[in-house]
Amino acid sequence: MHSSLNTTTRSWYSICFRIATAPGIILHEFSHRMMCAMCDIPVKETVYFQLTGSPGYVQHAKPRTWLTSLLISIAPVIGNVSVALVLLQYSLSELAGSGRAVIAAALVSWWVAIAAIIHSIPSTTDTENIWNATRERWYRTPLAVITGPIYAFRKVGRKIGIYRLTVPLSVVTVIFLFTAHDIPFAAFTACLTDRNWGCWDAPNVLLTAASEFLVASTEILIEWLNDQITGVEFEPSDFSLN
């Protein structure tokens, strides 16, 4: 009876956590889907969010190259983190005004950003796909050894709970951005109490540079993908990315 109660409690906790971080799950799968499109990989089925079973998945054709497998599997790291940084930067340096609507917009931005960071880490299936592709092609791609740390990190996360790593990571990210914007906590709370979002005086040099770097890197990545990635096998794979 006690064991059954614990199982039910964990199940409800999992459902509540998925609902609370739903934007991150959706962005995770959307990142996989978009990377498949960029790499010209046929997609058989996409589920962006569900309450039970896998949070979501993208079932696609098996990539022919190791590079394509890697990019599809780590797509949420690129997509989710990029969205989170843009939203947090916007809320701290661009969004300003008084009233509940502005405060609500800022808090929603934070909610989506934190959820995106929480679900930015490649899932167990993602890391297994990278690892399997690496083991199949290690003799042709010596640099594939970079996937070892990713696989090891996920194995550690599986043992101690991946969200015990990603939730603190999201908090650290927010603290880092506050520090980068040089926003005193007292000034932030005073503005929030007065319902006057953005009234703090926050220089934005570091985050502006980071945004410019992100845009430039994305353009280079897209051009490189167009030059490097070649054909795929059109047989549906027997795995799902989630």
C-alpha cells in the first residue's frame, strides 16, 4: 500500500512538473524537428508534449553521417539555450514599463526561459543515439570522442536525477545574467514592488556582445551545414528523440 502511494505521488509530481515546464519540453522537440529540417532528414512523426510516457519525441529517418546524428541530438542545447538567453536579455535590458501587464510579460518570459534551460540537456535517448553513432564510426571520425563527456554527463544525471542538475543550472543562469547586467538585487526588488519593471540602471555591454556572437555563430553554422551535410537513408529509424 505504501509503495503504491509513493508511486502515485511520483506520478503526479511528474505530471505537475511537466505542466510547469511545458514550454521547455515543446522547445526541446521543436529544436529536434528544426534541425531535422535543416539537415534534410525526413521526419515520420512528431509529438511535442504529452503528460505520460515520453514527454515528447521526434521520429525521423536514420542520418547517414555522424555529424548529422550529433547535430540532431544536441539541437535542444542550441535551441533552448538560445531562446532562454534572448528572453532573459529582453526582460532585463529591453522590457520596461509600469503596471501589471508589463510585470506579467516579464514573468512569462522568465518562466519560458527557465523551462527552456531545464529541458535543454539531451535526453537519455539523444545521448544513446550519439553514442551508438560514435561507436559505429569512431574509426572514420576521430573527433567523435567529444561525445564521451556528453554520454557520461547523462549517465550521471540518470543516477542522481537530471533535473537536480538542470534546475540549479537555470537558477545559476539567471544569477549570471543579473551579474552581467550589474543589477543590484535591492534595486530589482524595489522596482518589482513599485510595479515598475526595468527602472533599474543596467548596462548591457556583455549581453549585447553575446547576442552578436550568437547571431554570427548561427549564420556560420547554417552556411557550414549547407556545405558539409550530404544525403540520408530514407528508412525510418527504430528510435525516437525526446
